Amino acid sequence: MSATPDPANANPADCAAFQAQLPELIGSGADLSSHPHLAGCALCQALLADLETIAEAARQLLAPVEPPDQLWKQIESAIREEEQTSAE
Amino acid sequence: MSSTEQPDHLESASALPVPALAGEQEGGVAPAADPVLQRAQAGDHQAFAELYARHKRRIYSLCLRMVGNSAEAEDLTQEAFLQLHRKISTFRGDSAFSTWLHRLTVNVVLMQLRRKGLQLISLDEAMEPGGPEDGPGRSFGGADPILAGTLDRLTLEHAVADLPTGYRLIFLLHDVEGYEHNEIATLLDCSVGNSKSQLHKARLRLREILRRPASEEAQP
């Protein structure tokens, strides 16, 4: 994808067909860099690059968050309450 | 939609089955292989506390990002672990424990969302075919990839929070939690193709949100 195609040359029908396949292509982990449509379509190149950026950012930026320390005490207390209720 | 695919929505999510206890075949880890889990199943409080410590971050994060506020996320996390405590003795190891626990948590979250009417609507909308992203060329935006190098955590968190609930759920499970499509299909009781399709639409919607000018985001 080193070439920079002219967006004006993009054929909407080809783009639509390519994009219709994208969920399956991306979901299957296929290497799209040599896909014939991408070589000549700056619009779809940009789309794919942005989607890859989003997926990568999600993996790197949205780390698990630590819950508040007191939450376990609340859960423990609720568990004991349930146990007492069911024992009665 | 092919005849073999399930409907492209999540109506069944209103009553997602209780975590499968015997029907799942893939990736199972027998409880006996994990002594902590085995002890927790036998009623050992210390072992249950250890399970909480192992899983609390992923469970709380999923709840927090799904509902968007910490108080509600704490309530949901508590409910998930209470349910886990009630049901843990029935876990037989037919699936990975973490998958089982996540499925239970997703059930808890979806039940809560369905109690709150507005989110319920967006969940169904997000899972129905024929949405605005389905049109050819709808997702072009522009010829330049503009997101690379510009995304920070807060921007992405806000954009994810703006997603319709159904999209947000799929996106969080796959791109953040690292679930495979077959696992999500099991979790959400939908087809693998549906999971791929919804994830793609979620990313397209995120792209739209992230490409919006800041001035437009400031509008009420």
C-alpha cells in the first residue's frame, strides 16, 4: 500500500463490495495489505487504517480498572447476610 | 443474512441463559485442576475471596464501561459476585471459568440495562440489520486516515461511552477484553457472523464519533 491512489478514482461499487466483505475479512484475521481493491483505493485504505487504529488503541489504552477497596467488604457482607437468611 | 445465521439482533439477550453448566464443549478446565476454585465450590470463603481478587478488575471494568458510572458499576459487580457465590457449586468446568463468570456478568449487566428502558432500545437498535452503516460507501469518511497517533485514553473512553449499548458490549468484549468471536457468540447467544458484523459496525460508529469536530461534540 505504498502508492497513494487518487480518491477520485475510487469506484463506489467496488468500495461497497469490498466493505461488505470487511467484517469477515477482518474477523478472520486475513492479511489485507495485498488485497487488490486496497492497492487502488485511498478511501478504503484510510478506512482500514482507522479501524486498525481503533482496535489497537482499545487493546493498549483501555486497561482494566481497579474497583474500590471497600467493594469486597460490601460483597462479603452481602454474602454473609444471604447465608444467614438462608440458614434461618 | 444467510439461512444458517441467527437473527441479527440480541432479543435473546433479554433472557440470556444462565451460564451453561453442561452444554459447552470448548476450552473447558475441570474445577479439579484449580484447587482454589474447588475450595470455593466447597464453600471456603478465603478461596472465594481469592477468586474475587483474580477476576475483580475485568468484571468491574466491564460493568463500569457498560454503564458509565462507578456507583452503578459497583452494584453490578456486587450482584455478579453474589450470583457467582450462589451458583459456583454448579460450575462443572465445561467451559473456562473466566468465560463462565463473564457470561454471568453479561447477564447481570443486560438485565440491569433492560430495567432501564432507554438503553434497552439502543441495544435492540444496535443489533438489528439495516442500520445506517449498512449502506454502501457510508463509512468512507475521508481519504486520509486521521486517527493514527491522535487517540488518547480519555478520548477513546468518551467515544466508547457514546456507542449504542449493543455495539459497546461487542466492542468491549472483543477489542478490550480479548474475547474471540466464537466466545462472544456463546456469551451473547448469537452467530459468529453476527458477532463479526456487529463489531465492525461498532468500530465504524466509533470512527464516526472520533472524526467529529470537537465543536460538534460540544453541542448538547
